[in-house]
Amino acid sequence: MKLTHAEGSGSILKSRFAQGCRFALWALVAFGVVSAYGDVASGFTVDTAIPAGNAIVNSIDGDTVSIRQDLRDTKGEWFYWAFRVKGAAGRTVRFDFRKPDGTNLDIVGVRGPVVSRDGGKTFAYPLDGKATTRGFAYTFAPDENETLFYECHPYVRADWDAFVARHAADAAKGTFVVETLCRSRAAAEVPRVRAGCLKSEPKFRFMFTARHHCSETMASWVFEGIVDAFLADDDLGAWLRANVELMGVPFVDYDGAQAGDQGKNRKPHDHNRDYSEFIYPETKALTEWIGEHAKGRLDAFIDLHCPWIRGEYNEFVYATRKDPKIVPPSAQEDRFSEILEKVQSGTLRYKAANDLPFGQKWNKGVNFAQGWSSVIWACHNVKEPKVCRAMEFPFANANGAVVTPEKCRAFGRDIALALRVLLDGR
Ligand SMILES: [Zn+2]
């Protein structure tokens, strides 16, 4: 007997065998309607009532779950998903990612799902090398009653709040302040952060942004690492606090990041194609903040992203280089990439040669036909930037290295160090 679910969140659940022992349950949670799908006989349920949850169950048939990502307002396909399984202790359950018509979906990351067995406190890749691009089988331990499966390491407001709490002493010292950028479309307060040289006019200002595409979570850990560098009790931290003010926006698509949206290719255009029209409050507020607070002048503007799920240009760290006609003097950009490759101390193995030149692959003018990106806007509007670029951080594999939040944080510090070397020579 098979339970089917037709068309995503909010649609009507249909059971082929209404009198059968299988059931489905709609649960109302704080942020909307979330469906739970279950099986009385086997006892396990699949639901999305977790931070940034996102999935639609097509069917559960015995120990096989057919499931897919919830595209919501995405144009075309994307690959973010996140769900929870409860009550499957001791069982081996197969998860197949498929469209409603049965077509396979290749939306499992290159190291398999990111899994938490402790309610989201810690995550790992237990199926690295065992999952395929379109599914995996997972054996739940005899005492494993609740397991979270994510396409990538989740990062939501609670993670940011925990980061802020860890820096309470820095806030007291006046080197770290969290403010409100604006209210999001859903009326949430969108945070912005300043760190470093805040009590006097800084010699330099850097701006960092993350989550223009809300499902690109590894960018958030890089963002944390950059801010950490500004607050660290070491030589680099001391130099940054003496010379640089960091301006940062941790969630540009704030609502999407909390809701577990795809974000990329959101209709009518996504947040990083909004710098022509400014239909999202965050993008408008971000540009106004640069104008008012930094008087339109930044020494570096770096927008942090993650690429596609796998393949060339998706399994190494790289910068996307813009049209030489609009970027700062290219020699500075080249130099920054060279320095970054040289000074990196982590294991994400960035290579300057992996940067994506303008005009190659997807990095073409036509890609911005929907509207300007933040970097294109900054290249045209920010005065005197030495570095103005987007950087891409893969989800799971970087030139053979396992990508983890800790390694992304370490790379964030490397970015801050490379900027210091570029500007200060050491
Ligand atoms: Zn992106």
C-alpha cells in the first residue's frame, strides 16, 4: 500500500488506500503548515518541522521513501532539501530523490547527506562514499529515534545568535556591534554587524555579505571566520581593530534563510539579481548603508556564495572575476588572489588559478540579464575598492578536502589576513 502526496506544501494529501493502515498527518508549526508523513506499520515519520526544513514526500512504501526538494518560488530546478525522520530505530530506510513523475533527481551532495543524530547540535557525513547523487540508504541505530538529514550544513538565525553570544565580551569592549539593517518582507529584523575599529575613523573599510542566495549556507561559516578574525586576541586581530571597520550582512535573503527556501533563481528574480530594481528591503538597505555610513567608499567588498552541488567549478573554492571594464584595477584583484593562495593556513586548498575569469562558464554578461548582482552594483558604485568580488565555497568537497564549518571559518580568517597583506604588506 502506498501513500502519495501530490503537489507540495499546502496541497491536499491523497491516499490511494484511505482505509489502509498507513496514514499522513498535517502538523501546524509556528512558521506555517508542515506536513508529516508516516507509517503506522513501520512506525517512522518524515517531516520538515526543523530549522530551514524543506522536503516533499512523494510516497512511503515499506522502507523506501520517495522524496524531493520543495522548490517553492524557484524558477527551474535547485537542490536544497532538509528533513527529519522519527521512529525508525533499528531499520534501514532507503531515500530516493525523485520528481512526482518518478524521474530521478540528482540532488544529493558529493559526500552524501549532512546528518545529525543529536537534534542538530552536531553534524557529520556518515554516508561519505556510500550515497549516490540521487539517493542513499541509512541504517538507524537501535536507539536512534530522531535523525536530521540536510543537503548541506544548516545555518539559521539561531546559529547567528549563538555566534553573537560568544562575542559578548567583544561587544562590551566596543569592537563588535550588531544592529538592524532593515525589516524583511516578513517584518523580521534583519541583522547587520560592525566589528574592528569602531571608536575612531578607520583607515580602511571592508564589507562582507552572505546568503544573497539563502540556501548557500557554507558562506555563513566563512562569514563567521572573517568576523572572528577581527575579534581574535592575536596580531592579525590587533591590526584589524586598529585599522579596519568591518561592515557585514550575514543574511541578505533573511526570510529565505530561515524558511529553508532555495533562494537561487527565486521569481521574479533572486536577491543577487536585485541591484537594478531593489524589490527586496535588504538589498536597498545594504546600498544605503554603504552610502550613509561609509560615504560610498569601501576598500573591499566581498560577497560570499556557494556554487552548484557538484562538478567543475563546484568542488573548489574560487573567486568570480568581473568584467575588467568595471572592476578595480585588475592587478590588485590578481594580487589579492595570489596572496590568499599563499597565506591560507586551512585545508580548503584555494588556488588563484581556479578563479573564474569573466566571460567563461556561467560568468557572462548574459547571466546578469535579470538584473545586477551586488558585486556588479558595487563595482559601479563603490568608490576606490581594491577588491570587489564574489567568492564561491563548495558545499562538501574542495579540491579533495572535506568542507566543514570549521574549515570554512578558518578560510574566513585567511581572507582577512590576505586583505591585510594586500593593504599593509605583511
Ligand atoms: Zn549564490
